[in-house]
Amino acid sequence: MLHIPKLLRFMALHTAGGIAAGWLVLLLLLKLDTFGLNTLIRGSEQQVTVLFMLFVVFAVTFGAVGVTIAVLTMEGDAFRDKAPEDENDGLNGSGK
């Protein structure tokens, strides 16, 4: 069975959530024809290219924002390897 590290799962989950949110915002902007965006695209000869570029830009931007928010709001040592309790880490000055 393939073991995916915890950090990669964390980043993939939050990136996917950000991408989904970005695409939802884009679809809402197109549906509401905000600033005449949908009308402008429909009148273009390069509709597919424009839509592809919009979806990519929104995915990259919102995916990065999703991961950034997740990292900045993360609590504690979520990804630090836990050492056994009886092992001395050298930080308490006991000299072991």
C-alpha cells in the first residue's frame, strides 16, 4: 500500500479546496456577468482559450491561498515527528 506523507496530504487537501473555491467564484462571476465578463468572452473568437486561462489562473491563485491560510492557522507541531517521552532532547540542560 502506498504511504503518502502527512504533509503532502495536508497540502493536497487544502490546495484542492482552494481550487474548488476559486472555480466556484469564477463560475459565479461568469453567471452573474460581472463587469460584462461573460458577454465579453462570448463575443470573443478565442472563447476556449480565454476560459482555460481563467480557470488556470483562478486555480493557481486560490489553491495557493488555500494552502497559505491552512499553514498560517495551523496549531502546534502538527508535522513534527514525536519522540519517545523518556528520550532527552538536550534542551532542558540535564546533561545526559
